[in-house]
Amino acid sequence: MTYHDFLQPFYTRYEQGEAKAVARMILEVGFGLSMTDIVCGAVERLSANDNERLRQMQARVLAGEPVQYVLGVADFGPRQFIVAPGVLIPRPETYELCEWVRVESGESRVERRERREESGKWREESLLNILDIGTGSGCIACTLAAELPGAQVTAWDISEQALSIARRNAKKLQVQVTFEQCDILSAPHREKELSSLHSPLSPLPSPLSPHNWDLIVSNPPYICQQESEQMEPHVLEHEPHLALFVPDDDPLLFYRAIAGYARQSLKPTGKLFFEINPLYADETVQMLQSLGFPQTEIRRDQFGKERFVKALNFE
């Protein structure tokens, strides 16, 4: 099979630029072929086994399966994460949330150092305690652990399958994250309410207590069932609905639960970060303020949509 033969069927499913990108991604990630290799005829020289595997991948993608699930990996910022149908495929806008958290984490360190200097107390700076709620593939937690050296990162998810994949990503990326199985709708307040699943590189978790977290970040389910009519079929048919949808009559279900837990568990100077549904940006801010977060800030993503919210636990 030539590269042209491999590429042509993708034009029936994608526009020209995306078709080429998908085809090249399969060849690069699945077979290690660069564009130079492709131009020099490497596709024609694939072994019979590789040629059959290439055809099978092509067929799965043309049948509607996301190419990331076919390949088993997805890019997220500068890193590559293991993905499978039990977790959402990481989106580029979510990496923007990680960047915002990273910047704010650096500012938190500076603020704490300044307060200590003013009080005349010189002590070694304590670690930032960060909690990622609804971690999925672990893309947020692992990214923050990698980009904030010394931070102590904990990640929760209700799904054992998701935690298994997240744990593999932590090992692959050689970062320390503590993974715990938890349903945020039954907001935990005692360690015994958690069933812990730990990364091999992770320390044992410390007991949960009020004022434990410096930062809480979450990209929870936020798509209402009625919005599914506008969604791409490959998302609806393959990505986990548990991580996507909320009831039409309660679009802020998870945000309210997480914010309620955060009010009790953030340190006095703590910060809460959400990725949100742009359709409910104003309602999300109103909910946060009603629960006692006096300062909130909305940010737009790279596509111009109101996608992120920060809430401060202090005036």
C-alpha cells in the first residue's frame, strides 16, 4: 500500500487538512515514520504484519473511533498521555487551565515567602498541596506534578478504570501523584472514606483535614444531555458518558459539590480553579459567590470561549 492509497479514504470522513493530519499521526505514532520517511517511500516498504496493522487502524478510524484511542495515546501540552475508552481524550484548552494554575502556584509561593519575611520568621518554604478532582487520564495532575517541582499533588476519580490509566501515566512520566478513588458527590472529610490507589512513585497520603489544600483544580462533567445533539458522533459513541454529562436540570451539580468541599478544605489563602461550560459561566460565578468565595475571575480559552474560573477563598 502506498501513502496515497492509505490517505485517500480519510478524505471521505475529514476535510483535507485534518485527513492528512490524522493519516500522518497514525504513521508517526504507530509506526515511527517521519514525513521524510513517508516521502521516501517507507509506507510501501512496511512488512506484511505492519501493513495489516496499518489497515486495521485505518478501518477503525474510518468507522468513527477517535484516532487517539486507536493509537492509545494523546498529546497534552508537551507530553504524551496513555488514553483508552475509559477516560476522556485530553483537550488542548485544558492545558491552558494547567498553565494558569502553574502561574498562580508560583505567585502563591512568592506571597507566602513575603508574609514570612514580614513576620520575621525564616523557615523552609512548605510544599504546595494541590488536589485534582475528577482526574481521568491524570493529565492535569501529572502535568502539575511535572511543572511544579516539589508540589504535593493528589488526584481523585470515581472510576477505577480511570485511576488505573492515570497511575500508568504517572509512572510513564516519572512524576509523583497520589491517586485516590473518591466520589465528590459524597464529599469526603475523613481518610477512611477513601479507597487509595497509589502511583508506584507516590508517597502515602496524609490524612484529610480542614484547611489542607493550597489549590484545588477540576475539570468535572459539565455537558447537559440536551447538548448531545450538537456533539460529534465519535465523542458520543466512544468517550465515557460518566465523564461528560450532567442532568439537564442541574448543570452545576459537580461544581456545587466541589465548591462546597473546597470552602471547608482549602487553606485560608487557598484558590479553586474550574474548567467550565461557557453556557453557564455567569451561573457558575453566582454559585461560587453564594457559597462564600468573595473573589472570582473568568478567563477565555484560545477559541474565545469563557472556559475557566478562579475563585479565591479570601478577600
